[in-house]
Amino acid sequence: MKKSFLLLPVFFLASCSSSDDTASPSNNENNNSSGPVLVTKMVSDGDTSTFTYSGSKIAQIKNISTGEVTLFGYSGDLITQQVTTGAGISYKTTYNYDGNSRLSKKVYTETNLVSGGSSTVESNYAYLSSNSVKITYTANFTGSSAVRTGTKTATLNADGSLSSWTETASVPNNTGGFHSATGSLQPIVYDTKNTPFKNITGFLKIIDTEDENGSTHNILSYNNFLNYNNGTGGAEWGIFKSTYEYNDSGYPTKNVRTYYNKTGSGITNSELTTYEYNHL
């Protein structure tokens, strides 16, 4: 299943700048007062995406390389929908929020425009405290009557961004039964700089994936592992580290993300992403 990222495909380091952010927050860490810094172009391993805004609200992302177009919907300052359409498939994500403007429900649907088949993942969020949220999800996949279910108990940082979680899941297997699974997201390591997407209205409200984590900062290290308790070593994982180059305003202009195998000891691949902004 295609990952659903607010900011489209990449969204996946040797030296990092060690200087502190010292610019005034009144201009979003710019070196001028021309309004918020917004990413306008992103190139990921040769795929080029351009970003269009209405004020600081994201309106459209167009992948020039593939022809995919993503359109966004808002209610006030909250992102309520994103729909990506390509040549033969579409991806739709809807978002709901509670009375405190916190994410309460997310539904992701992937539809084959030729066959009409679709897969859906629904996630619901229950806030246990100011720094803890329980995320329950169900997933239905095209061609399978089996439903995957799981629960993540997540810890949030003081700024509301994602820190870590523990997870239990019931994962369908090839013989018609289910694997029980347990795992965790280790505490995410962030830099002290500005994520390219921090000033997009509503973006920081989405808090449950590596690239939608609610932080104004960039991830340096990420380690998520889910082990199938079936005696055969089956597992799912996402382990990577990133290094960045920054401009004078502390926004990344380059990100090299290196992915690792499930033991974290061997490199499997790396991705290069570059960013351009409306101004500095």
C-alpha cells in the first residue's frame, strides 16, 4: 500500500549544522518580514513536486515527474482532506478533529481506477493525557476478507509532537489466520532547525507517521519495529537516519535519508531530497 504523506513521495545524514535558531519567531525564523517561509519545490531522487498555496494553506502539490496531483481541503485552519489522483489509482485521506482541534480520526483510502477495488485504513485517536494518545486502527485490503487491527499507545513531546509508542497488532497471514504482533517506535531524535513544512497551516496537527509527526523540527533518527510472534522472524520495520544542509534561516535545502535493515546494522538504500522556498 502506498504511504499516505501530506507532502507526497519522498518524504523519505554526515554533518549537521550546530548553530541555534536565533531569529525572531514573529517572522517564522526568516531573515526578512515577507511572511512565512513555505516550500515551493521538492526534488526527491529525480521526482520533482511543486507546491501551490492560498496564503499559508496548502492548495495543491503536483508531481511533475509522474503527473500525480494532490488537492487539499480545509475547515478553518484544519486540514480535512487530501486527494491524490494519478494515471490508474487515487489516494484519499480525510481528517476529523475533536473540540480542542486535536486529530481524532483519519481515514485513508486507495482506489484502483481500473478495477474499482479499494483498500482502507481507519485510525482513531483517544487522548489519555496531555502527552499520551491511544491510536487504534483497522485496515481492509483489496482482495482479502481479513481485517488487520492494531493499537499504538503513543507518548508526545512537550510541544505535542510524536516521541514514541508501543504497539500491538493482529496481522493476517497467508494461510487464512492471523499473527499476533508487538513492537515499538523508539524515541524520535529531532534536530533544532525548521522543518520545510512547519508554516503550512494545519500541518502540525497530524501526528502519527514519520513525516507527519507534529514537530517543527526535522528527524535525525527514526526506529520503528513490529515483530510477528510466529516463530519465523517475520517483521515490519522503518529504520532510518538523516543528515541535512541548511540555509541561513535554518531550513533544510538538502536531506540525505539512509535506510537500514531490521537489525539496524546494514544499509538497504538511501534517498536524496532537495528543497526550494518562496523566500529566505
